[in-house]
Amino acid sequence: MSEKPVFFAFEADFVESLRCIPMQVRFKLDTCGIKLKLDQWHRFDAQERYSLAQWPCSTEAEIQTYRTYLQQLVLQHTQTPAKDLAVDPEPPWHQPGAVPVQTQEQAQALGITIPVDKWANLTPLQRFALYKLSRPGHENRNFLPALQEFKLAE
């Protein structure tokens, strides 16, 4: 059982090789509660990386299957389990009625305001990407390209 992976245009410089962890996989990591480090990701072969992008991770059963598969991969390649990550039952990207403060502030620093109705029309994965790209201390170079891709900036 698999789904077509969603890769964003702002990820184009690394999607073909999957040298970085794409947003779709990062979304699934937050969903299943696993902290995956880039060096762990680099130990996976291309097919393993792609499978992590295409495996579904929405229902409770899918989330558990994804988590088990990922932990097996990490153990197989590193002999150490991946760290657990607390799962937020109400993450900010699942709140279509409120743009997270950090995301709005990052947009405003670029002279852009994200209207709540446009935020609500984004997919949870798009909202996740903007939220993650707007975190303090995060390299935010893809934030503006993401806003543009999602039609939130001219």
C-alpha cells in the first residue's frame, strides 16, 4: 500500500537524490513521533528513502506501521533506535482557523500577511511546511519560495 509522494517545488534542488529529508517525510515523522537525524537518513538507500516518502501515515494503523518500519530501518543501518518525539495531538498545522504566530511573524518580516482564509485553504502538509520553515533558528531560505508556491506571496 503506497501513496504518490508530494514534493514541493521549493525542494527541487534535492528531491531527485533525496539527500535531504523532504517535507512529506518530516510531516510523517512528526505524525508518528520519531526524531530522524540527517545522518541516519543518509544511511538509507534510495529505495528506502523513497518508500518513506510514499508510505501512508494517516490512520492509527498506518502510523504504527510507518513507525515500526522506520525504526527497523534505523536499527538496521545504525544499530541504534531513533529517538522518540512527542506527538502533539493538536499541532498548529492542523488548525485551519489560526495562522501560527511564528509563521505570521516570519511572513510579516517579508512584508507579507497570511490571511486566515488562505491559510485554511492550504493542505495540512502545506501548513506544516510553512510552520516548519518559519521556526526560530531554522534556516528560512525556503520560506519565501514556499509562500510563493502556495500562492500566498506575489
